[in-house]
Amino acid sequence: MTPVVEARAVAFRYPSAASDRRAFALDDVSFALSPGEIATVIGPNASGKTTLVRLLSRVLVPVRGTIALEGEDVARLVRAEVARRVAVVPQDVPAGFPYTVEETVLMGRLPHGPGRFFETPEDRAAAVAAMAATEVTALAAEPLARLSGGERQRVILARALAQRPRLLVLDEPTAHLDLRHQVEVVALLRRLNAESGVTVLLVSHDLNLAAEVSHRILLMAAGRLVRTGPPDAVLDATLLESVYGCRIAVDRRPGSHRPEVHLIWPPRATSSPGARPPRAT
Amino acid sequence: MTPRRLTLVLAGLGIALVAAAVAALFVGSAGVTPAQVLAVLTGRSPAEGVERVVVLELRLPRIAAAVLAGAALAVAGAGFQALTRNPLADPSVLGVSSGAAFGAVLGQLVGLGSTVMDSLGLASFAFVGALAAGVVVYLVASTAGGLPVHSLLLAGVIVGIFFSAAITVLISLIDVNRLGGVIFWLLGNLSPLPAAPLAVFASVAVAGGWLIVGRARQLNVLALGEEAALQLGVDATGLARRVFVGAALLTGTVVAFVGPIGFVGLIVPHALRMVLGPDNRMILPAAGLAGGVFLLLADTLARNVMAPSELSVGVITAFCGAPFFIYLMRSRTALVTRL
Amino acid sequence: MTSGKAGPPEADRATGRRAQDDVALQGTGRDAGPGAGTQLERVGAGRPRHPQGMAEAFAAGGNGARYRIGQASFTSVTPCCISTTRESSPWRATRARVDVDGIASWVEPGQTKQNEGPIGPRRRAGGIARRRVLAALAVLGIAGWPRPARAFTVVDPTGRTLDLPAAPARIVSLVPSVTEILFAIGAQDQLVGVTDFCDFPAGARAKPRVGGMLAPSLEAIVARRPDVVVATPSGNREETVAAVGRLRIPVYLVNPESVDDVLGLVARLGELTGRVDAARALAASLRRRIQDVEARVSPFPRPRVLYVLWPEPLIVPGRGAVISGLIRLAGGDSVTADVSEAYPRYSAEAAIAKAPQVIFVARHGSEGAAGGEDLVAREKWQRFQGLPAIRRGRLYAVDGNLLHRYGPRMVDGLEMLARLTHPEAFTAPAAAARPAAPGSAR
């Protein structure tokens, strides 16, 4: 079966970072995601997670290596075609964003008719379905700026769903959410994955979220893929301690037997190998 | 947004435009009676009559110039605001206005009036100035990767400042006798354009407008940010290029043919957004019509408030524009939701 | 603005009298016209620049020569509206201008041959002299290029030809000084529209107005149904002139650049309005008064004069400015006449360094309404106690309306300048009775 996405020895360097001591934001990254898979990219700040998301959605183009979407080199696809296959849910919308929920979700239909001035009835149907899936139908006429963070998150997710992508990439989907909404988003992602078979790639700092929802976890550090595998294999206390540079304990969750990561206070006093680099991810 | 809603709005604005144009045909300092205007319009007036000249050769072309200029400025303003995601952006921010003004002042200085320019007057100089400024802004702003909006804004402001300074230099060189004309021109004034320049004006305006309006849906998506727009399949750089060229063409022609008229590109799109919402597919075409109506009304005022003396239409638009701008600033937070 | 002056410019202005030594110039025409027997004599210092050919003979007028035909003497014969035509290479005169005491007339060659009478502006005195001039033109051989006959053809001071269907009965003036002149020569009934700035004489305020000088209402102009619109490149905008032209209204452009130009303009406007005698009388009276001033101030040493046209930034009259000419006539030496520009911005430092002995500060605005700039300027200059002018209390505010408007009142302004520059010249009993101020005629 063709992987939904496959990265082969991908390297990337920001043009302005030539003099940076770590010239490459991403180096020698290879992985593949199968249809229907849920995977999470974890790693410290500046480990290259966001760069990876940008490369997958062709906001950036690799310096070396290739990224293939369903077997086709992403560099050869027109931009709209990329957007029909990969949808990205950013952390939030820009401040002052003036559109209503419905208008926002309909924007997800642009890749399906980039030359059209108006949306078609199919576009509207897709938007209605997407809003229903994320339970924002009741908010359709509300301006996005007036919604709470959780509601906004669901609207952006609905917009991504309206794209009808093969690969759904979520950048810190729970960052702005309280505990209850975090639970809701996780449940929603699971349901979507189960119902439509969409491949989901999460980027998260929340290791326990990763452990809970992922089939596979990709651990990154300093632009490289350190380990890839099921949660059990990646969420190893020694490995995490070396990557994050703090004291970590891992035990099992009672019901699901998935790993559960705890930070141990006080963290180790010595300076850590994964010290905070200046660039944000 | 549905086609039906757009049609309704545009039809309404179209009616308003026709009404304003008809009203403008009937008023003026010549004291032509409405009956005489009607006679001219229905072709029942004597061929050599003054009424004919006033209505067909003065008022009609001036109305056309006002509508074209207003439409062009409003579309350029709306487009540029969408492109920069800055609701206070104005076509003059592009630096193109200053470039055109520089060209016009230079034209005065080198003693225009050579027969080559008889038909277009200052316009050709202004147009070249506008294009030059546009190209410079473009070159300054474009990087290897594309045309980042913040660079565009910054380059526009810088180039604008440079050309303003250059204008000051030229003005201090200019003959006192010509100074009045230059300052008059800098205020922005409409005049009845002959058919050929009017045709040039109209074609450039239509071309520029098409470049912008045709990408209204993409401009909507751009409100999400450049990265999000890319992720939705919008070529943000190409879009920026296209809208910039369109806005520069529109601004440049307007400045060339009628002078730098401020505030139309700011007021009209804002007023429309407050009423019609933010969708550029609605705002851009509506701005075309509403801008035409606005500038036509402003010019009709300018022609008649102090008749037979004429105010500069730029003075009227600024007079309405400045208080509106202050209102915008004061109520910015309230407006954010509907911007 | 528009085409430059056609013909040799010196000839246009050469209304001043010169020493004359007789140089006879025999006609070199190809065919003898009706007045072939009349000899055109050229009397003057210049020599023909191009010794053969008809246009060349006319061009010879361009070096200050004067001509005489029988009893009539005239200043210059200038080929005008020089144009290239398909059938003849380079330049060729299609029309000639003859100045008789500053009054120009325009002759079309083809008509000279066919008609004995004067062709140019018709309703004009001086018929005999004119007829002879025309005859002489025929002698010189400019005949031969037929043009459709026009009822009234006139060339404005900038050299543009106006073909009018008839002598203009309705004139719109966009130039305040022209309005003044038209009133002064009694042509006010032909004046049907003026600008907001045409405030002199009182009668001008009663005329229908068409707006300001920069932005007159085209509609209002058209509504006055003018036969001709008088405009100036210094004060009106080119666009206005172009727009009026597009409306098929002839535009008569004036652009006086010297005191002589102003006198010439008076004469030309007389020609345009058919009030030649009144214009000639006015011009003569103005000239007399100018000569009187010159005579009075000539014995006295010339003080250094600074004329402040505008205080901040300091704008002064340069070499080309009419005011510089007035200062010279008034017996002063303008310290800023070294600048080639007409109205340069001038450094205050440089002006002070010239140590002016008399300072004039122009008062702008209409009569009575103080603009205030003169106060600003007075205060500013009053501070420089080291200046000779300030030490001796010779800083004067003068009415700009008299000095900046190139109408009949300019001579009033000249007299005022002269009295302030040389009070000693005017304390002596007047040599001659002063003629009535023409500005108040009517």
C-alpha cells in the first residue's frame, strides 16, 4: 500500500540561518505514514517539528531529499493539489480575523476550485458536514473573533476537514485548550480517524496526549529523527531524559496500559544536553 | 456569499451610480436648466448650443472621469488592505502616488507643454513617475523567495518619503508662476478628460481592477496569514505580485489623470465592510461602484459649493476622510470584528 | 507653454527708439504687387542676416532695425507663423507681422495680392500706412500662398494665430491685468466674464465671474459664450487653456515679460477689441509717464534696492522679472537682478551681504485687506540694524497690486517706486503736467 506521506532523507536549512551553528533545521529525516495511521511528532523546542509541518504542506521546499504524497513528489504537484491532500490545522487564526465560522470553513474548499469565484453546492455540503463533525454548526454565523479558544480550534479543524485531505496535520491542537476540551479534541480526532480513515499527524509537546492517541510516535531532537515507533518504544525514560534534559519517569496507565510520562521535580541541576536553543518551533 | 446577494448589492449600487451621474448632469455653474439638459440628452437641442457643450463635453466626461477615478481608488484601496491585512492601508502607501506626483512636478519643471503632451498634459509624466515608483518598490521589496507583504509596505513608505522629498526639491526650483499650478495639481482635481485619455484611463482601470477583483477569494484566504494561505493552495507571492501590480496600475492612472486624491481608497472599502461584511468578493466589486458614486458626489460638491470657483475634489474627500479616519482610530477595537 | 514666440523676439519688443542711419533695403520679391512703386526702406543699425530671399528679408527685421514706407514708419517686419510645408523645404513665412508703433498687424500673402485693402484685423485705423505696408510686403514677395480668407485673424503676443469668424464681441478674461487694460481702453462692454481676482477697477467686480485663475469653471466660461478667452501661462494652468481650446473657444495668450511688453500688450488688446486709438493713446500716455520718471531720476546716483516679493521663504525678483525693470526705471539697482531666474528663492544672507540702501516689501491681497506678510517681512528686516536701508529708515511696504499686475496701474507703481527711491527727484517743481491716471478713466 502506498504510504500517504513518505519523507526520504529530507534536509532543510533556512536561508537566513547559514551562519547558525546548527545550519540545518532538519537533516536526514525519513519516515512514512500508512493510510489511517495516527502519528505524533514530539521533541523539544527547535527540534524541527514546525519545519517538518511546513515541508509536508510545501510551504517550504527541502534542500535535499524528497517528500512524496501518495507516491507523488510534492514538489511536482500544483499547490492546490497539495492542499487537497494535506490539511494543516495551525495553532490559531491571526488576531483581527474578520470572517464568520461558515465563511472560514468554506475557505477550506478553495483548493477544490481555485479558479472559481463562488463556492459550489458541493462546497457548501462539505462545509456543512465538516461543521457538523466538529459540532460548530450552531455557531455558523458567528464571527470567529468572538468565539472562545476551544470553539475556534474546532472551527479551524472543520476548515481543515472541509479540505477533505488524506493527511491531517495538527500543530499543537490542544495548546489553548482546557482539560475538558483537550479530551473532546482527542475524542474527535479518534472518531474522524475511525469514520473517514484520514491519516493524522499531530505535533505536540504533550507526551501523554501522544501516548494516548498515537499508533506511532516520532521523536525529534536537533533536526533529526531520534526514534520512531509505537508509544511504548519511544516513550522511554532514559531516551526522553537525554533528549529533553530533565528528570523523567514513565509508568503505565491503569486502563489502556499506555505509557504515562511524569516530570520529576526538582529537575536535574546539571546543565542539560538539550538546552533551550533560541529559535522557537 | 452567494451570487444572488452580490447581484443584489451591485444592482443597488449601480442604481445609485446612475442616479448620482444623472444628478451631476443637471447641476453646475453654467445655469443650464433641467429642461435644456433633457433636450441635449434626447438630442433635441441645437447642435451649436452652449447647453450641448456644457452637458456633453464638460459634465459628461467629467462624470466619467470621477466615476473611473473613484472606482479605481476604492478597488486599489480594498485590494491593498486585503493584501497587507492592514485596514489602514491606502493606495498612497504604495509610494506610487508620490512617484506620480514627482513625475507631474518634474513635468511642470521641464516646461511641459511640448506638443507631444498636449493631449495628456501632465498625465504622461505622472504615469511614468507612478510606474517608476511602483517598479522601485517592487524591486526593493522582492526577495529571492517572493514578495513579503511587510517588505512591500515598508518599501512603499520609504519610496514615498523619498519621492516626497524629491518633490520638495523640485518645488523649490520651480518658477513661482508655475508653483500655483503644481500645488493645485497636488491637491487632486478632476477635469473633463478628452475621449482618448479617457479611453486609456478606462482600459488601464479595467485591467488593474480585473487583476485584483479576479483574486478576491484568494485574498479572503490571505486573511488567515501567508503560511495558512499557502497551505490552502494560494500562491501568496504570486497573489501579492498580482494585486500589487493591479493596485499600482489603478493608483498610477488615477494620479496621472486627476492627481493624487486621498482617502477614497480608505473610506469606501471601510464603509462597505461595516455594512456588507469582510468578503472581498463582495467588497471589491462593490468598492468599484461605491467609489465611483463617492467621488462623483464629492466632485459635484466641489464644482458647486463655491461656484463658479471650484474646490479641489481632493479637498472634499480629505475633508470627509479625515474625520472618518479619526472615527476609525477611536473605534478600532469595536470594528475589529467586522473588518 | 504652447509654441514659443515665433519670429525674432527682439523685433517684438523693439518699440524703443534708436538712432537711425539710413540703410535702404530694396524689395527682392518675385512679383511686384499693387504697390510696387512704393519703396520699403529699412532704417537702422542692423544688417540683414540672410541677404537674399523674401523670408530672409523679413528676418532682417529681427535685429532692431526700423522701417519706413513713404510717410509711415514702423518698427519691424517680422515673419510669423513660420512653418514647414510639404512643397517647400525648410522655413517659410506664411504670414507676416508688421509693427507700427507697437501695434502689430498680420498679413497673409495670398490676400495681399488679391485685395488692395488691409487684410489682417479689419476695423482699425491707420489705413494708409497699412495699405502701404501691404504693398511693400507684396514687393518683398511673400505673396503666393493662398489661404482661406478669415474675417478676423490675429496673432497673440506668444505667437499663436487665432482665426476668428469676426472681431470678438464677447471676451472672457482670465487675467486680472488684462481686465484692467480692457477697462482702461474702454473695451469693458466686450468683457463678459472675469476671474474672482479681477477686482480693479470697481466695474470689474460687477462682471460675471467664472472662478479663480487656477481653477476657473469651464462651464461658467462656456456659459458666457465668449468669442475669445484671454489667458496667461503665468497664472493660469496649461490644462485650463487646453480644455478651453478643446471646447473650440479661441484662446488669446498673453505673457508680458517686460515693461515694453506691457505697453505692447495694451496696443495688442486695442487691436483685439477694435479700440486701437484708445489703446494707442493709453500706451502713449503710459510711455510718456515712464519717460518722465526716467528723466527725473536720471541725474541721481542709483541706490541698491532689495525688493521682497515674499518674506518666508524669501522670494525676490530676478533678472527676468518685470519688477526688476521697474526698479531700474525708478532709478534703483536691484541687488537680486543677478539671478537669471525670474522669481528665485533667495538666501537672506546673500541679500544682506549686498547691503541694500532701500528695501521694498510687497503687500499682497486686495486693497484694504492686509495680507500680513508685509508685517512679517517688516519685522524680519527691521532687525537688521546694520543695513544701510534700515539705518536710514528706508524700508517701505508697497502695494503689490500696482507692481505685480502688468496693467496700466503698473506705471502708478513705477511712480511710487521712483518717489520712494528718489524722493529728492520729486521735490523739485514738476517739469510737465501729469496726465490723468488711466486706471481711473471711465
